[in-house]
Amino acid sequence: MDAIVSIKQVSKIYDNGFRALNNVSLDIQRGEILALLGPNGAGKTSLISAVTGIISFNEGSIFVDDKDNVKDYRHTRKLIGLVPQELTLGSFETVWNTVSFSRGLYGAKPKPAHIEQLLKDLSLWDKKDDQLRMLSGGMKRRVLIAKALSHEPRILFLDEPTAGVDVELRKDMWRLVNRLRESGVTIILTTHYIEEAEEIADRIAVINGGEVLLIEDKLELMRKLGKKQLIIELKEPAAAIPDALQGYDIELGEGGASLIYTYDTSAEATGITRLLQDISAAGLTLKDIQTSQSTLEDIFVDLVRDQPAQEAGAAA
Amino acid sequence: MNFQAIRVIYRSEMMRAWNTLFQTVASPVISTSLYFIVFGGAIGSRIQTVDGVEYGLFIVPGLTMLTLLTQSISNASFGIYFPKFIGTIYEVLAAPVSFYEALIGYVGAAASKSLIIGIIILVTANLFVDLRIDHPFWMLTFLVLTCVTFSLFGFIIGLWADNFEKLQIIPILIITPLVFLGGSFYSISMLPPFWQTVTLFNPVVYLVSGFRWSFFEVADVNVWVSLGMILFFLLLCMAIVSWMFKTGYKLKQ
């Protein structure tokens, strides 16, 4: 696959000395949905701002569609749409006018049919003549998405698009993201809702302290780092783990009512068959068996646990 | 050149004035009328003529300049400051818009609004006095140059300001006193010699004088000096804006 955005050794130090990005390198593949995960102040917004041109960076280079985003900013910026984290909208403009304004800013000629379709897709059509100050928070979020899509970008940055929005809008947005991906748009999503990344992303990048800790295919990541647990409920509670089972990665559940066996899903042999035989041989009687797999959230928490976030900088 | 961007920025700024049309039109009309009542009526009844021009007529160019300068600065400074304040500036920064295109959009709109206001003031003045313009071309030249120059100056203030106090401080503490002391309502020849010399350090004197010359061929300083001064100030503002854009001063972190 070819990279539509290529970030090479980018560092950003704000005027107050805060290093928001530290030698970040990252390739974003054409047509993928990349989820950028990280705690507050990790550098997610700074990274997006550097790619989109909102902030300058101190070191490194960024290529969009093989063009330098500083030297060839006219070409690169036309390809990008951005939905910012904050609900930054005026007050007295109408929905129609503000979306049309955004299209014009990107140098695109007026195309009312496109704006109309966009507003309809985002359930904003009946609000097109309303002033922005009259809209609810969720509606404003939709307007920001419409503005970002007004010039038909090929790359869309969604900076925490579902923060503080209701379930209905979140699902609407997921549907929209899927439709955009089907039309070939590359989507970069930052989110605090890990289930969101788990649901829609192709790849996951984890950023913390201004550094990219990993970038990995979502399923591969979950396979590699994900743990699976076998929970064996016992008919009679056990006082301790029998000696015969000491060789297993096993622990006693609450009140001794269950045994919890953690195993690697990617290993050639999980050891489950032998474990069950050994449990039976140890004189324990099974009541029920269930399995659980670690979520992306568990993986994320594990990854950033040992690297506490730096103090958030002004725009990080 | 991103003409679409210039068009939408210009249109959006003009729409802002349109949305407050009453304020935009009523404010200069009312303040001009009040000045005519106070200066033209009350004071003018005691001062028959200045440099051979009826006092009510004499104050028209200065009155127009007073409003033009303050309106150009406030329109342009607010136009760029407000997007910075509410955060919508991100859109302009992320768009394929050069700083100069943004400048043309914002300053062009602010200057257009000032020009319209200037014309409204002159029309209003014509209701009170029998207005005469000896050199319409030069009148328009001074009008346009002043609108553009002080809109640029306002744009600089809007970029520099990071709170509302800073936005107001230069227009209130510097521009308004300079205009009042710049011969808007009197000829500097009416001042004692020492103050005449001091006044020549006030750049507004040159604007008012040149503008007044285009109406009545009456001037405190040579008209070419006036033109040179306004062009110098225009170039100075452009140089500052150019530096601000190159360095991303107060715009880009």
C-alpha cells in the first residue's frame, strides 16, 4: 500500500518549551481508517495540527500525497478536511452560508448540489437557514463535519468527533465514516472512546508523551497483545490452587469459586485440553466454562501505564 | 491565486456588516448629524469662515476622516481578532490560502465598509451644508487610500491583540486624540506658532489637510506632502503585515 500521509521525524516545541511531538514518524495508508489513541496531552491534536498546517513544526517533514505540506501547501491542504475537537463556530451565520464559506476557502467553486447532499446526509437540511447559535451541541458537531467535507477532501481528520455527543449521532457518524471509506477517503480519527476505534479502525496508533508508541493493524494488535482468559467455575469452591496446576498461568477467582487461566491466543498450543484433564485429575468438578478476551482499552491502558502523560501543553 | 477564498472571506465580512445594517448605517448618520449640530450649529454660529470657507462646510472633511479612521481600524481589527478569539481562525490556517489572500479578503472588506460609511457621511453632510468638491478624483483617491491604509493598520492591531482591551486601546488612546488634534475641526494656522510646529508631528494632520484640499483647495500643508505621508504610512503598514505573515506572528504557534 502507498502512504497518503508520511510524517518523518517531526518534532514540535511550543514557545513555552513544551515538547508536544518528539521525533514522530508515521505513515498513513491511502484509504485506511487510522485511530490515533492517547491520553490527554499526548500530542494527538499537535500532530493533526502539524499535518493540516495550523501549527508549524521545528524539525522533520510531512508529505501529503507525496508533496511537502509546507512547500506545496496549496496542493496538500486541498486534499485535507479537518473536524476540530472544539465546537469552534461563529454565531450569526446560517448553516448553509458557513458550509459554503468553507468550500470557498479551499478554492472550490460553488456546488450547491454537493452542499445540499451533505446537509441531507448529516440530517442538517431542515436547519440550513438557521443561525449557528440556535443549534444544539450535537448539531454544531454535524455542521463542523459538513464544513470539513464541503470541498470533497481525500483525507479527513476527525479530532475526537464524538466527544460529548449522544449515541444516535455517534452511530450516524460511524455510518458516515464507513461511507466515506467506501468512497476512498482516508480517515484519521482521534478518540477517547476506545470501543469506537475497535469498531471502525483498520489500524491503531498509540501516542503518548509526544511519541508514537506503536502503530499496528487493529486485529494484529489485539492478537499480539491481547490476552484471552478461560474462566472455569467450580461446583465446590477450592481453598487453594492444587499443586498439580501450579505449572499453569492460573489464579483463583473470588471466594475460590473459579479458576482463571490466562493464555496466549497466538501460541501454537493453548494448553486448555491438558489443563482440563489436570483439573479433573486434581479432583475438582467443573460447573461452567467461559472465555473472555482483552479489549483494545485493556491493551491501551497497559501500553501507556508505564509512560505517564506529560503535562498538557497549550495546544497539545 | 485562490480567488474563491478571497471571495468568501470578503463576502462573509460584508455579510457581518449587512447583519448589523442598522448599526452600520445609523451610527455614522447620527454621529455626523450630532457633530453638525454641536460644531456646525453652536460653534459655527460664532465662527463665520475658516480660510475663506464657511465653518459648517470646513469641518466636513475632518468629520469624514474622524469616522473613517476609527471605522476602518475597528472593522479590520475586529474582523481578524474575532476568528482568533472564538477559534474559527483554524479554518483559514488549514485552508490553501496564502496570508496575502486572507489579507485581501479581510482588509478589502473592512476598507469597502469604511468607503461606504464615508459616502454615507458625505451624503448626510450634504443635508446640512451645500457641499462642494473641487477635485472629486483626489477626494476619492484620499478616501480610498485612507480606508485601505487604516484598515491595514486595524488588521495589524487585530493580529497583535490577544484581548479586548488591547483591541480598543490604540483606537481610543491614540487614534481618536490624534484625529481631534489633527485639525479636523479647525485650521492649524489658528494655533499658536509653538503648537503649530508640534501638530506637524501628528500624521493625521496630513490626511485631513490633503482631504480638505480636494474639497476646497484649502490646506494646512502641501497636498503632495499629504499624499506622500499617506503613501508612506500605507507602505509601513504593508511592511509590518508582511513581517507578521512571514513569521506567523500571533497567528501560528
